[in-house]
Amino acid sequence: MAKKKADPASIEVHDPKVISFFSKEALATLSNELILYDGRPRYSDEILKAFEDLLEKRIQDKESDIKRKKDDLKELRYSLIGKKPFEDYDHAHDINQAEKVLVADEKVLKELRFALSRAKHKTFGICFNLRMLIPLEQLLANPISKYLVVHNQRCVG
């Protein structure tokens, strides 16, 4: 892994949320651009460790949220026993909506686990299309980001 000096203008961090989230030591590592074996840039181990901690916490929260929603869904289903679905349309609709939310949450959990895997393999924060670093501000707002977003548009290579 070779180290290159990065253009200081490209790595400035002004967002107070970013500054307060990372340690001074981690932010200091932004002045050294690290390169992966295939030529893609990467974030420092300190930055990646902070994201690993964040992702592990979000995974824990999402897992407990999914467990709670599954329990709630089970209760909704039990309350329909002995009733015909057309007799209690609202209740059946609630079950359908809860199932859709649960599927969406499980998809987010899968994305969080994939992001954690990328952080552990030092490829977290690299745009899949452009092979550039995704800004820390964007990653903090959405840690499952896989693409660079500029002016609310996903960049394509």
C-alpha cells in the first residue's frame, strides 16, 4: 500500500458534525491519501474504525427494531385467528403494511452489513461508479452510500 500526498483542497472538512464525530487524529489522517492495491483511494484505518463502530451500532439497533416488529406482526396475525380476512379488512391491511415495512427493514439491515464488510476490507467510502472517495459528510448522513452524490444527483462514470 503506497501513500501519496493528497491535494489539500480536496480533503477539507468544514461540517461541524463531521469534525465532532471523528477524533482529531482521524481527521489529521485525511492529509495522507491512501491507495489500495488496485489504485483506488481509501480512507485511513482511523476513519474506517469510526465507521465500523457506527455501523455496528446501527446494525444492533436495526436488529432489535426488526425483532420488535416481528413480534408485533405475530400479535397482529394471532388477532385474526377465527376471523375471515374480508370481515376485518383494516386489520388485514395493517398486517400487509407491517410485512412491507419488515421487508424494507431487512433490506436496510443487509445493506448495513455489506457496508460493515466494506469497512473491514478497507473499501468503504469508495464510489462504485467513479472509484473516488465519497465525502465524509455524505457517509455520515447515509453510511450505506455506495455512490457519490453531487447536487442530489448520483454520479455516473
